[in-house]
Amino acid sequence: MTKVPALTINHVAIAAPEPERSMMFYEAFGFRPGFVRRDAGSAIALQQMQRDGQFVELLADISAPADGHFGLHTSDLTALLHHLEAHAATYARWRFGGALDFLRGSGGQYG
């Protein structure tokens, strides 16, 4: 078996059809509002709640199913991909903006 490369969690994204209520919940844990994306009607579509370099991403846009996901940091993506392959974990990989790699497991999981 291969050793799992070092990973840290960057963020977790969850469905939050009532983002203002969800924001109050996360504020109770010390999270503070960060980046926000609004829809055409200026309602919150996505709200990041940040704390200590990590964040919870509230996905409020209910016009399409929101895919929950999580973000990880690794200093060795190649080793991580080899580790996944050694465990027969199938995935699709694509780049976003040249700086981020996204993986989707064969069961639809996001990472």
C-alpha cells in the first residue's frame, strides 16, 4: 500500500437555501462572512464563511442542484493521484483557472 500524502482541508461546501440563517449559525462558531456571489436579482447565491484560513461555502443557488464538495491542499498532487490509483479509486480530473485541480469520484463525489 502507498502512504497517503499530507492533506489539509481548505473548505467544505454545503447547500444552504436560506443563507442569512446559515450565516448566523456559522457566526456562532466564530466564522465571519467572506467572498459573496450574488445572482441577477442580487440575492446571495454563494457565501463563504471564513475562519483561520478555512471556510464553509454556503451554496444558496437553488435554481440548479448544488453539489456539496470539499477542498483539500496537498503539496504533492502527483503522489496523491498515484495513491488514489493504488486504491482503485477512479476519478475524473480537470483544471480550473490553471491553479486548481478538481477531482470527481466515480460515485459522483467531489474533492
